[in-house]
Amino acid sequence: MGYARNEEGFVKAGTLATLVMTGLMIAGAQTASAAVLRVNRSGYWGSEPVATTVQAAIDAAAAGDEIWVAEGTYLENCALKDGVSLFGGFGGTEASRAERNWNVHRTILDGAGAPGSVIFVPSAVSATTIDGFTIQNGTGTNYSWLRSVEGGGILGLQYSNLTIANNVFRNNTAVYGGGLSIKENSTVSIYNNIFSGNSASQGGGIALTNSHGTVANNTVVGNSAASSGGGILSWNSDANFVNNNVTSNTADPFYGGGAVYVMHNSGTIPFPRFDNNNLFANTLPDYYGATAGAHDRSVEPGYVDAANADFRLLPTSACINAGDSSFIAPLTDIDFEGDPRVMYAAADIGADEWVDRVAPVIISTSPADGSSNISRTSRVLVTFDEQIQAGSAYAQIAITLIKTPKKGPEPVPIVKSISGNVLTLTPTVTYPASTPLTVTLPAGAVADGTGNPSAPYPFTFTTGRR
């Protein structure tokens, strides 16, 4: 620890800080007691000179300061300071933290397999936040008084107060807590993170030891433990584990706990609480040393593309509206994409709060477009790919026929109704025989639950002789 690494190799972090601090980071200060220090690989934030490594900014910071890190890959193992918070996801010109977008501006802290945790948090840090990073390829830290190499991505030592939100932990390794390890008597808020492809002997994704707080709305997928706790290991901790998607994690079947492994041998510490989690396709049993929460479930989560690490929820996911909305903290009342929580009836399970951004699409009609010899009393059914409601142009939906070219189009009296994802048009008269009819659904004829309007869609059919 205490070293920053760039393409040129390793240099002492203190030396690097001295090089960049001459007139560079002072410009980021807002007050003597609370400053914003900025980092960009280009050396500039807009036109302002700034540090080029995260560790240089940390070395220059004081308790209460924030460090904003612009997009790009930083080959570093960082040692954090008490009360100094890290925020990623900036483009490099923002004037306020609210302007950042960590999905568009990926800020990657890459340990590149060098010894050490990607972020090492010392003992007794207060009110420290790590938010908006991809944290990868860490190998963990071994101090003589620790039991083993711990916290490949982040290691937080004892008596700390940490918020860890909106990060991606991937491909980190350790003996204990591959993605994240939090030590004794710490209080943590772990929200909206994705833990994927991390590995350890115990606690492939997350390991908490004698810790308190909340672990909520995380996606813990595809992590592994050589022995126990493929996804999560809880050791004498009383944290609330709520609204997490814990899927496809593996552990040694002899030990079990592919999803969650709980060791709890202290009568003075309350047992952890588990509820509204989704545990699916993990090495069985999902829980070792604990029982499932009353509202836990085991369903295929419905990720958009898990093979390519797209862990957003499909609109058909059973994790939508299945969470506990009371565990949405004010600091994290958005999901990992920046979408608001709660969008609909309840919070969703996992790091993604599903938001309907797509207009309803017609998947079939009856009669089919261009069909003939249709019954003269036939109803028209239009089936969409999601549930619908009357749209702004609902009154303009029509079925028309042409009796003669001189008379032109003539509307057919109909009754309209919606049930789920089906629009039904029922004629109140009998269609003329051997007559072509046109069904017209103008733009906005129907809308989905969030108001996305349908596109215009006409189709035709022809009645039979009788």
C-alpha cells in the first residue's frame, strides 16, 4: 500500500502527490474544511490542471474532502484516508456531483493483479463513501494480524463507517471476501452494487465480519468460493440483507451456502435479517446457517444479457415490484443506472430498478392482416407485448369499410375494451358480405403503464359471402 502505479511503473504516492500538488489540487478546494479534489488522466478538468492519479488526490486530501475521478482506467492500488470520499463517473468538466453519470463515464480502478486490495480503507474511518467505480483485478491485503489475504476489491478495517454504492466489483480475488471484506465493529451501507466474477476461499462476493448495517439492492452473480459462501459470507454480523439478487454463485457442496453462508456463534450480536432476496441457481443449499426470509424467492431473475454482464431486468422479470421499499436509503434512492426508486408498486430486487422506456408493440392481430373470408360478426383482437391502457388517441380507433367508391369510407360502430395486453374491438352491427375493412390504430391509440404511446398501425381483412 502507499504506492500508485501508472504505465511507467511504480512510484511512491507521496512523491507523486508532491509533483502534482504544486498549484494543481488547490484549485479544487471549496473551503478550508471541505474541498473537492479532482482527478483526470489528461491532467485537466476542463481547463483546470488536476491530479492524474487517485492516490495523489487522496494524499492531498483531508477528512471531509471529496475526490471526483473522471472516466478512464487507473492502474492503482489506493490507500484511503479517514473521512475522504471517492466518487467516480465524471466526464471531466462537471461542476456538481449531480451532473455525473457513472454508466456513461466508466471510471475503472484496476489492480491489474498486483499485490493488495484495489481500495484499502484503514481503521476507524468516519462517514466515508466509495461510489460510482468499476473495481477490478484486486488480489487482497495481508496484514500480520489478519487471518488471511482479504478484500480483493475493497478491504475496510474495523470501527469504520462506510457507504459503498453504485459500483461494479468484478474479477477480484482473495482468501476472504473476494469482492469486498468489511472487518470488525464497522457500520456499512452497501447499496446498488454489482458483484460479478469475484472469487475467494470464503465469501466470493462479500464478506462481513462482526459488522452492522444494510446490504440492499445489490446484484451478486457468478461469484465463487472454494469452500463456503459463494455470494455472501456473514460472520457474527447483524446486517440487514434485503432486496438482493443472489444468483449463479458457487461454493463447495460439502460446505454449502452457494448464495449465503452464515457463521453466528456470538450470543451478544443479533442474528442478521434476510428478506425480499432472490436466490436462484446457486450451489445448494442457498443458505447455510440461516433460513430464507419470509418474502425471499427463488426465480430466474430475467437479466437482459447475463452472458455479457448486462444485469438489467427484463420487463417480464419476477423481481420487479418484489422488493421491500422501506430499505431504500435517501442517499441511494436511485438504482445503479441512476433511475429513481421506487418506480411502481414497490422496489425491485437487485441493483436495477426496471423502467419501461419502450412503447407497446403489436405482436398479433385477429383477424390477421390481409386475411379473407372472415365472419361478418367477428371481433377484432389486437395483442401487444405488454399491458396497455387507453392512450391519447383512443377515441380515434376505427374500423371502416367502403360500400361503393362514390360513398367513400364508412365507419363501423364498435365497442372498445382493454384487458391486460389485449385491445378488443367488437362491432355492434353485422359487416356487409364480401367487403374489405380497414382497422386504424392511430399513433397513441394505446399506451403502456408509464405512458409510452403506441405507433400507428393499420391492417385490413375481408369478410366472407355469408
